Amino acid sequence: MSASRREFIGQLTTGAAMFGALPVSADLLARRFDVGGVANSGAEQWDLSWVKKITGKHKAIFDVPEIESGYGVWRASIWVNQYNEVLGIPAKDITPVLVMRHNGIVLAMQQSFWDKYDIGKSKDVKHPVTQQGTDRNPALLSSKRNEQPEMFDPMALDKYIARGGIALACNLALQDMEELIKAKDKVSDEEAHKQAVAALVPGVVLQPSGVFAALRAQEAGCAYLRAS
């Protein structure tokens, strides 16, 4: 175990005890943009209601472009816990915003998607505690399934969302997931997009891009943190 990971796990244990670049091909971009770079007139309507939920005195956007064992997702909950414990700030006055983009988009996908498309193996995902290879989405682990110690359960993405945390996903990065669906299931672009959206963890809100979401959150007053 590396010194940096030992330090990080140590910080997590203490907290839990208390409680990009877009590498998409031109043909993928062409589906969303015309040759002049202007969005297609048929672009879907985006849910921006999350911006109105950024009401806490303390607010931050956690940019998660990499998988990194799901640590980027965990850090949003760690921040809330530490501000509460160290500064005595109640959770109602703290607004975390997660943006899962680039390689980190897979953290926004349900376990059933990971199982069907063999995400853990293809992405060489490591368990956040053991650092052994895993086929589980590290952002959705639960002690109830014997996947991790109970102290880490509150860090899971679904628990974060249930507490009112804002979770956003990049539509451009989601196109990589659509490509997996098309290759395996031999479906149309439209059907692949529909299936990919349906495979998002409930409560994750799809945005035009991760860059859009990150900058919009900052305009709404969030401090920025590269979380993975």
C-alpha cells in the first residue's frame, strides 16, 4: 500500500467514524454538434433545476474525471463531514456538487451496467480499500453486500444523493457508454442513448457536458476542487 493511499484511508477512517479533456471521436461529437460547432436544433432539454438547490453558505463542486477507486465521489461526503465536525457547520449550510465526467462517467452507472459490459475488468478498477481488482462500481459499495467495512457506507453515491447531494453526469462522456451498448447489443444511436440514460444511478442528473456543469456550478458560487 502506498504512503499516499495509507494517508487517505486513514483520513477516511477518522471521518467515517464521526459519521477534462474529453477524448471523444469526431463522429461522436458530430451527433451532438453540426460542422459549425453549434448545437443541433434537436438537442434534448436539460434539467438545470439543481442550480437552485445550491443554497448553502458553504458550497463546492467536486470535479471527478477519473475512476480512481471512487475516491472522487467519497471526497464530497468527507468534506461535508469534516466541515461539520471541525467547524461545527450544519449539513443544511453545506452544498456539495459532484460532476462525473471523462473516465469518471462509469461511476455514475448502475451496477447492472457494470456487470453487463464488464466495466471493472476493462477499466482495471481497483477496490477503494483493498486496492485489489474489482468488478463492482466503487462508488456504490455497501457493507450489506460484504463489499466494504460499514464505516465507509455513507460515502457511497446513492447515500450521498439520498442526503440531498447534487450529482451530475457528462453527456459527452456518456457517449462512450453508448458505444459499448451499440457494440454489444447492435442497437441504433437513439436506442443506445436511451439505454445509457436509463442505466444512470437514480438521482444523477445528465448535463450537456461535464465542463458545462462544473462552470455552471462555479457561477452559482461553488468553490472548485479537482477530486480525482
